[in-house]
Amino acid sequence: MRSLSEALYLIAITLWVGGLLAIGYIAAPVLFASLGDRQLAGLVAGKLFALIGWVGLGSAAYLLIFLTGRWGGRVFKRAVFWLVILMALMTAASQLGIQPLMAQLKADALPREVMESVLRDRFATWHGVSSILYLIQSLLGLWLVVWNGRGLR
């Protein structure tokens, strides 16, 4: 059973980090470059970002359970545990805080597009915060991939 749990550990990391990179740095730029409608591209990209956010929270839950099961109380001395906690907190902040705020700004701008409304600056600010947070998550995710073996030793 130990090898199955370790395989699921690696799959969870792969899904989360691979999804972050594929959506944020491949799919979203292609959407904006290929679709003539920036609003449609943003809508689709937003749905993809929301999806990978939920995948990230689910993956983080499994990773934390796995690491706690493996190391017990000593898990708090493991860098990989704190790395997963930090990534999960960033994902939760984005998923449960920033994204709903941006959706509300879009709704408040109706019938205009948010970027054509008086809410443009607020939306742009929160979009920038979200982008920086996503970049940090991505870099931490790469670190998690590179160092994942250390968490199992």
C-alpha cells in the first residue's frame, strides 16, 4: 500500500504543478493570442484558472495528509510540508478571495465591460496581484517538483 500512496503523492504534485504551468503559461497566452475577443479569452482563461485552483486545493489536501502520515509530528520540521502549506494558502487566497472579488467587479461594471468602466483601475490592480501570486505559486511548484524526493526521505 505504501507504493500506491507514494504514486498518488507524485500524481498530485504532477497534476497541481503541471496544471499551473500548462494553464498559466501555455493555454492562457494561446487563448489571448488566438481568439479575437479578449473578453471571451478572459472568460475561458478564468474558468481554467478556477479549475486548477480546485485541483490545487485537492492536491494540497492529499499531499498534507500523505506527509503527515509519513512523518507524524516530525512533519513540521520538513521543508516540503511548509512549501505545500504556503502553496495551498496562496491558492486559497486566490480562489476564495481574489477571484470572487474580480468577478464582483465585473458584475458591478455591467452592462459595460469592466475594462471600459470606472472599475478598470481596481480590476487591473487585483489582476496584477493575482498574476504575481500565480507566478510565486508556479515558482514554488517548480521547487516542489525538484525537491519532492527530499520530502519522502
